[in-house]
Amino acid sequence: MDEDNQATAEAIAIREEKIVAVGTMEDVFSFNGGIKTKMIYLNRQTLMPGFIEPHQHAIITAQTNSQFINISGVNYRSYHGNPGILEVMEKEMKALAGVRENPKWGLFFGWDPELVPDLPTLSAAYLDDKFPSNIPMAVVGQSGHVAWVNSEALKLANVNNDTPQPNGGTYVKDEEGNLTGQLLEPPAFMGVIGKKPPPSQAEIEESVWKQWRYYASVGFTTVTELAYTPNPAYDRFLKTVSDSEKCPIRLALYRLIHPVEDCRLESEASGSKTKSNLAPPPSCCPRFNSYSEDADRLGKSGAEVPSIGKYNDKLWEAGVKIIADGSPHTGTSAVREPYLHTHLAETLGFPPAPGYGILNYDKKAMLDTIRRCHIEEKQIAIHSHGERAIEQVLKCYEEVLANDPCTMRHRMEHLGLATQGQIARAGKIKLALSFFVDQLRFYGLTFKDGIFGESRVNRWTPLSEATKSDVTWTIHQDQPTFPGQATPFANMKTAITRCERDHPNTPYGPEYRVSIDEALKAYTVNAAWQLHKEKEVGSITVGKKADLVVLSENPYNVEPVNLERIQVIETFLNGCRNKLAEFQNLPKTDFQILVRRHDNPREATCAQDQWGWSSELKAL
């Protein structure tokens, strides 16, 4: 992936943490350090720079996975399947009801009527009737913007018909003013779910290690948290993990901030603007748990909670994050044309039609915040999905950067409905763009029939326009508010084919497809550039860190529709083998792996004889 040098190489040499030679076998073997040199033969497998996920919620994903039972539509295609979603939920709730002392909450994440269309309509009454009613229960939608709780959860949280609405969220009521059990946006979730007992330190540690190992197992060597909130207890553990020699990934943090305190939400309906008295919501970046009494204590005292800063090369704050609008899955992305008025939109809890979504901040608040962060030399990443949000953010960036060219590589995130003109303008001021194209893999059909209509879904994340506009762009998946786990080759496949998983021969906007080369750059050199780490990682280049991934096949030689069959053999971080991938059932000795995995053992022996390894091989 190093365009300034050769496109491919036969061998590389690593000394300590860095790459010291790249080229032919003859050139690289001149670096042989004698008996201390370890030879690793790849058996016709492919070595690449480790993948970099530029927009992930690594910490929140670890928290969610440890506290919630996953009921995503990736796992269950029908609620009455075998086993069905409701059957799994009922089994879990009955198990909790059998605990006599200090029963836990029944927490479920991933309720998704878009992927599982025959799901019933949830309410407190439904949950009370279907499941054990004496156990507090919460079901969070896959989008992270809507949840449903039972009566016991409302009772324990002291939320009733007279409870004031939380800033930035809604306790939904029926026409008679009674709570339905539906909660909109994280401030409302936390008003209820936040009352549950916090996880133990052991649970926190286990969830982080498990998630970090997962990232390494699918090829990532650097990931991100795009909604970092300082938390002393959690931050202490993140530092401990990053200090460990066993830490398999690097973690870049973008601190979640809100523009000036006196700004208010702006909503538009039928072209008219109205003001609400709500404070800015943390849309699209849900927090389901409070993990630190220290953070609560410091927050109440008015003291600033200390942040991580630039801790080491495995853990650092890369910039700040602002959220300009909402989610397409709840009708809150700020769009130019109204959302479709459909049964699906009603099921998902969209605002009353005609709905144009919500701008979280007015232009002055956004402009002042961007200007302040730019002056302070903080890289900014701004969530902006709908055309109106993208336009607002672009105008603010253009004004701030008019007389001060951007060297901070300020970012725009998701860009679902970005127009060709908007992308061209972003290119002129050298913004970095990260696209959420993989929405098409799961939601292309529901976007077309139930939310946006055909013309808008066809121009969803027009990647090829970014290439034409000389934009350095990336792609991402945004877990946990996206089905399943992070899977880089599935995301690349969507960028190249623009097809839904169930309709692999029907692309949405084929003119916006990109090549495998562009998709791989999005996860390597481009992602490193966006994180200001292009001098350290992102390509196999002399002087860079030896962050590497070994693949079962060369992606350039695999048909795009088959990219997901490529398996990760293992990853390296700082030149150290993580041994966390799926093939760890193979023998651990390099030479044994060589014999077991080579097409022709005789040929393997000859190859090693050429470099003086025959004695080692014969010993085996």
C-alpha cells in the first residue's frame, strides 16, 4: 500500500517495533541477524498493513456487549425462527426471575424491525404480559435511538406520568398522558437504565479484553472511539491495557463535545423553522451505563474530569466529536425532502409526517465551536447524515478555513445523503470524509421502500464522487449501533458492489462503486492519514511500525462478491504476533505451519534449502 515505492514485495525485515527493509528476498535476507533472527514463511498467503477502523465506538461496543444480550437481526431473521428472538428473550428473563437475591436487569440490544419485519410492536404493557413482570427489563433498538422498558423498570427508576421530560430525550405517552414504556434518545434511556447497578471491575476488564482481541482477530491493528467521555475508573483500565505487552490494538479517542451551552435544537417541518427548549442530545452515540463513581462525583462538584490526552502510542486523544443531526433509522437525520410516511416509519417511532429530521444546533453554535477547536488545533470530526446537516457543517468549515487552510484534516462522518456538489466543496477545502456505505448491505431495501425512496437510496454515500473530488476518504461501520461486529472485508465488499446481502446482483447507484484498490486504501493508508498517523502506520514502509495482517488470500485476486471468504491468519502489532485469529488451532511452530499449509511439501523443502533452513526442516 506504499505508492511512493513498489506496490508489492517478496519479503520484509523487522527489527524491534519497526520495518527496516522491504523488497526482494535477496535484499531483505542481507539483514539476517544470525541465530537470533526468526524466519516466518507465509506459504503463499498475503501480508498487508494492519487494518485501521476510522469510525468505531470501541469502548461503547465493549460496554454494550458485556451488559446486553444481543438480539440483532444479523442473528435472527424472524422473531419466530428457531430459536426466535422472543423465545431467547423469554428464556433469559425466566432465568433472571429464578435468582432470589439481587436479580439483574434483563437488558437486550438490537431490536430491529427493519431487518426482522414481523416483530411485534413493543410497549410496557406487552413486556409485562409476555415476560416475568417482576424483573426490570429494557429492549434497545439497533439504531441506539429508541428503547422500550417494562413497568418494573419505570418503577425502579421513579419515572411516572408526572416525571419531567429529560433534556434531549422523550418518555413517550399515549393520548391520555400515560407512559407507554417507549423511550426516545439516550437521555431518556439513562433516566431508566442508568438506575441499574453498575458492572463490576472484573466485568469491565473482561469486556474490554474480549473486544480488543476480537478486533485483532479480524485484522484490525488500530481502532477508534468516536464518542469518548472521560471517566476516571474506565480510563485507568484503558491505560493499564495499553501498557500491557499483550495489548493487540491501538485506540484513538475523539472526545464527544457539545457546542456552546446556550444553543438549542432546531427542527423544521414543511419548510418552517421552530425552536424547542431541549438541550442538545447525544444522538447516535448512546451511553447505556455509568461506570465511574469518580466521574459522577467530579461532575457534580463542577470539577473537570481529567482526560487521557496523548498517553502512549497505543492510546491517545486524536480530536473532538460533534453530532450535527440524528439517525436515518429514527427519522432524525436532517434531510431536504421529507421521509416517506410508511408503516415502517411509524413502527420505528419517526416524528409525525411530514418529517425533515433535526439539526441539533443552530449555525452560530456550530460555527463558534468549529472556530474555537480549530484555533486550539484540535482535529474535529462531525456526524452529519442528512443534506441539511452536511450543508450546515460545510458552510461553517468553509467560513473558518477561508483564510486559514486546513492542516488539521478536519473530518465529516457518515455522509449518507451527501450530494455531488457538497463532496466537491469538501474536496476544495481539504476535508477528510468517512462514509457509512455499509448501511446498504443491511438496509438498502428498507431505505428504498420504507424510509427514503429509490432515488435517495441510490445516491447513498457516493464514494466515487469523493475520488473524483480528490478527497482522502475512508469507510466505517460504527458499531455497536450497526448489526453484527466489525468486519472489514464485508464493508469493502459493499463499497465495491453497493448491493444488499439478500440481493447480491442488484446494486444501488452502481455509478458510485469503487475499486478494490480504493477500498483497501480506505482501511489502510487513508485511515492512517485521517488519524494523523501516516508516518507511523498504514503501509509496509521502511521506518513505520510493524503493524501487519496475514491473510489467507490476496484481496486483489478475489472477486468482490467473495471478499468475505478471506480469512485473517494473524495480526502483528509493533512487530509482535498476536496469535488471536481463527487459525490458532494450527501448530505453533513456524516450520510446522509451513509443512502443513504448503501446497507441495517437497517444494517447501526446496524453498527453505535455498536459504539454509534445511537442517531445521529435516529435524522436524
